[in-house]
Amino acid sequence: MKEPIEQIAEWIVTSMRVVVFTGAGLSTESGIPDFRSPGGVWDRYHPEDFYFQNFLASESSREKYWQMATEMFEPIKKARPNPAHLAIAEMEKMKRLDCVITQNIDGLHLKAGNSNDKILELHGTAMFVSCLNCHKRYDRDTIQERIKRGEKAPRCDDCRGPLKPATISFGQSMPEAETQEAYHRSSLSDLFIVIGSSLVVQPAASMPLVAKRNGARLVIINRDPTPYDDMAEIVLHGQAGPTMAGILEMVKMKLGRGNPAIP
Ligand code: APR
């Protein structure tokens, strides 16, 4: 039996459609806390305060939302891609990646070098703000400047509608096109690699099941156990950064030095 890292690398080299599925655990090594680990976001805030219905309900709950969202945006703004993000970007360069399906709102896959059309953001993005009424988009930094100058729950310049970070809150409908495309790609994949997700939030967490049901091999790289570990061919309970860096080195070795696909 090959070492798991070597086996995963071999599958990345020999598979036709490799899909990578990422969660907040991918970005903790970039300084962004995840949601359900000790000290994570849901340790510090009540998830109910983030429910979409609450945001729509009153000015005071929008002010509370923006206060929390501003605190959460600080580490996101400073964050740099870590070796796991960079390995996924290199997989794309080596034409070993079909797409990356992410629950993350931090924009680090794009910063790492994955191209926009290869990234499916299921939970939106924190990098932009949009009006819930006319859907006008604003750059996040511009709105954070307005908050610094004293606005508590910013409103749209055009229609005075409430502004909200372009993330998908609990109770808010998922982005249709991205979700459909993610299901489609998951069903076509022959290797599905989960990195840094507790796999407890639906419908995102059903993507590995869709892949598995359609014959894909499932690999899970996550520090803690997940509800799907038993279904996976390989489970590695380790840190995403060093694990993905090791897999990438092995992929390069297997693809062979001097191969034009090797950057
Ligand atoms: N390397 C590997 N795994 C890690 C690392 C790391 N450096 N750091 C954390 N983890 C693992 C944790 O063990 C945990 O199981 O990543 C997982 C992160 O799980 P969650 O915090 O639940 O994050 P995620 O799965 O992305 O949450 C899904 O829930 O709150 C909503 O919208 C939010 O997109 C988010 C969704």
C-alpha cells in the first residue's frame, strides 16, 4: 500500500477531472479563524445574529451585523494565501484541476493565482458589498471607510436600500449559477478532494456525496474528523498547508522534471 500522500498525488496525475472543495480550515494558516473550532467565529458570536431575516428585520440588527462583519473583515483584509492555496493554484497551472468549489468568502484562491472561471464561491464573497434592493455593488474598502467615518448600517447611494457584504448568510438563498455548476462539476469528477471543512453546512456539504455517488474517489484532508470520513478512500487528519505542499511536490515528481506542464 502506497503512502497516502503518494497515492493522492498519483490520483491527481491520473484522474481526468479533479475537483477541490474547500472550507474555512484552508485559511486558518493565513490568520483567518474558522467557524467551529475552539476560538472560532461561532465561539465569539451567536450565529443567530447573522441570520438574514434578522438583518432585514431592523436597523439595530443591521448595525450589530455591520459591527461584527467589520471585526471579521480585519483578518481577511490582511490575509495572504498559504501553501495550501498556492498548491491548488499550481495544480491549475499544471492542468491538474477541473475547478475549486469553495465555501470561503476571503478571496484567497484568486489571490493565490487560480483563475476566476475555475473558482465557484458557494457562500459569496466578503470582498464586495451589494445593495439588497437595487443590487448595486460597492468595493468593500470603500464601505469600511464610510463605517470608520461613523455610518453604522450603510445605505445605497442610488436607492437608499440597505447594503450588506456580498456573503450568503444563514437563511439567504444560495447563488443559483454557482450552486448548479458546483453540483454539475461534482457529479462529473473522478477525484474529489475536501480540504479544511467540517462538512456540516448544507447544501455545500452534499457536494462530496454527489461526487461519491457518481463514482469519484473521495479524499478528505481536515484537522478534525468529519461525518464523511468513513466514505472516503483516504482521510488525512493534518494541517492543510504542509499536507498540500507535500502532495504538490509528489505530483511534480510523478509528472517528471522537464515535463512542460511543470512550472
Ligand atoms: N488544516 C486542516 N484543517 C483545518 C485547519 C488546518 N490548518 N484549521 C482548521 N481545520 C479544520 C477544522 O478541524 C474544522 O473541522 O477545518 C474545519 C473548518 O470547519 P468549519 O469551521 O465548520 O468551517 P466550514 O466547514 O468552512 O463551515 C461551513 O459554515 O458558518 C458557515 O458560512 C460559514 O462557509 C461556512 C460554513
